[in-house]
Amino acid sequence: MKEKYQEIMEELNYITTHEGFVETCLDLRDSMYFYDKALILAGYASSVEMLMSLAMFWATLEGTEAADGVFDEIASTISSLDERLRSQGVSMDIAALTETFLQTSGWVLEQRYVVFREMFHAYGQNDYSVNDSTDELLRQIQLLVEQDDAKAAELMGRVGAMALRGVEIRPVWFLIARPRLQMWLRGVLGAIQNFAAAAHFSFPVDTVEKERQKWRVDAPRPVVDLKTFRNLRYPMMPTDTPDILQRGELDDDLLELFREGPLDFSTRQRLSAANASSRHVLLAILETGELTEEDASGGGWAPVNVMGILKSEDDPETITALLGLLGRLRPGTVLYGYVMETLVEEADVATGAALNRLKEPDLSVAEALALINFLDQVQPAKVYPALVGLLSKAVTFEEKLAVAHGLLQTGDTRAIPHLRRLGASIPDSPYGAAAKEFLDMATRQMRAKQRQKRRV
């Protein structure tokens, strides 16, 4: 098998040189009716990704030692694209095309390489299961992708290995995924699209043990010359949905969540009946605050439609997702009021979940204040200690003022020393001076009321 990936590696090393880059781009340009720079660069990037994934596949079939060597060699190639593709004394249009690639698709290649490595490592080590839910894994990745890149990439590798084995990835994830996950997902599915299109593969692939038997030493080598892999490459553009993705009836219904406006009755009924199979997709929509924006897919209607489906479900995870969503919404908006109303209706479960969430160390002040606003409506006695717990987190002028306002709203005289300290810590500025004066006056009024009560 070594001969198979060595030939591919030679091709990869060539097209990632300046001469190979120019030759490939010229070939792509000549195959077009109209010149399109973005499509040329997408085609070139897909050529590199295809060779990269094929080399990783063959090396994985040979064994762990061979795979690690090829992975490291590809990492070195991809990380040095800046030096490999640039050249002195070239024409302005070639220099501009090179720089555009390095600043866009070249950076994407570096990010996708990490996932490809995890994908073929998981495949080679059988570190995945075709019985797992890709929806559940993608939901975990969505939550991790902005916090722990390494863990998110590892999970994405498992999803890629499952997809290589033919496990379904729903098209709706292209509407849910955050930018980094979107980039990884398109890379993995683009590579799998190439495997599906290659005549010498039977897709989906078997387990690594069966593939090793299939591609034993005496098996014929596939042709990997430049012309062949160019015919197979799949230049995925940002708006593309890979042909490899299957669309079932439920997938079509899930896409309906992102149409502007409420779901029709029959679609909502079908999704409610199939809640068990689509639950992770629905929860991921609630957990993705970006989908509430007016410029998001569906104009912000997707979370509203999901709430209509999940509202009747007695599911603690739904409550947790709604509490997280509440902290990302702007108070006073229609959706904020709708989420708050739903949580108040589920106060028995939501109160405990809110109190537990307030103990999380990475919770922002804005998110905590939204939870405290909820507690004020269901258990007002919990508000004062929750606000006191926020004092150490309030750093900015706006955060300190918001916490001070909350303490004043409680009317609890125990807040007086805390308000004094907040006032003293507000920085000197025109607004800061006014805020200090306001807090001094408010604490004097609270103290006066306290004295009056004592006299009575």
C-alpha cells in the first residue's frame, strides 16, 4: 500500500509548490466558460484536500506508524504554504491570486487538516461507532467549537469517520453550524464526496480491517495522475450542499424550521411526533444564540418554531437550553418575553436549573442578570443573594451599574455596604460621577427608611 500513498504524496508536494499552484489554476481557468477567481481557488483547495485525504486513507490502511508519518509530512506541507506558493518576479495577477488564496482558502486548509487527521485517526483506530448519533456529536461540537478547539476537532473526526462509513449527516446542520463548524463540516463532506465519486472505491467504505484485506499488496493501484484527480475533485462553494447528503421526509421538515414565519400545522405535528429522533437538532437550535438574529437563516424564526414543538415536552435539557438562550437575548424583545413566559410556566424545574447555572464560574454578568430577572418573577427571595454573588464578577462600568440597580430594586437594606463599595469602585468620568452621586442618594434613602422602620 505504500506505493499508493507515495504517488499521491508526490502529487500533493508538487501542486503545493508555486509551479504546481499556477499550473492547476491555469487548468481550472481553461475549463471555464467564464473566469471566476473564487471558483478557481475553491477548485485548487479541493484538489489539495482530495490528495490530502486520499494519502491519509492509504497510509491509515498500512498501519499506525505509516499514518503518523504521512500525517506529519502533510502538516509540514500545509503549514509552510506561505513559503511554498510565493515566488519572486512573478506577474501582478499571479501574485494577487496567490495572496488571495493564502489569506482565504489557504488558512481554511490549515484548519481542515486538523479535522482530517482526527477523522482518519478515528477510522484507523476504530474510535467511533456507526450506531452513534451524528446529531448528538455535532451538537456537542457546536457547544465546544468556540471554547475548546482541540476537543471539538476530535469529535468532528469521529463524525467524519462515521460519514465515511455512510452514516447520515442532516443537511439542516448547514443552517445551524457556527462558522468554524461550518468550515469543518464542508471540508469533511467535500472529501467524502470525492471518495463517493472515485471509481476505484466502493462507497461507503468498510471497516479498516476489511479495507486492508480489500487493498492488499497484490491489488491493482488506482491511477492518481493530475488529470484523473482533477476530474474527481469537488470544489465546494459556501452555498453548496454536497450530493452525498441524503434528504428524507424529516430532513425536509427540519429545513422548514428556517423559513420565515411559523410552521404549518402538519409539519409541526410530524416534528413533534418524531421528537426523539430530531431532539438534538432542535436543542442545538435553541443553544445557538446567533439563530435569534434577524439576519440569521429564517429571520430568527427557527428558535420560535422549535419552542412551539418542545413546549409540551417535560425535558430538563429543554429548560437548560432556554435558560442559556434567555441570557443571550436582549430584554424587551418579543422572543425574550416568550422565553421568559415559557420558563415561568415551568418554574418548578427551571428555578433549580437557574440556581445551579448561577454557580457556574464562566457565566457572564449579562447572562447571570437574565437568570436573576427570571428568579425575581418566581422566587424573589433568591434574588438578593444571587446579586451579592455577582459583585466580584462585575468589572466594567455597565456591569457594576446593572448589579447596583438590581440591588436597589430589592429594597433590601443589607445591600447598603455593597452599594457603597460599588460606588467607590466606579471609575472617575462624567458618567461615573453621576452614578456615584445617584448611589449615594439611593443608599441614604434606604438608610432613612431603615431608621423609620426601627422607630415605628
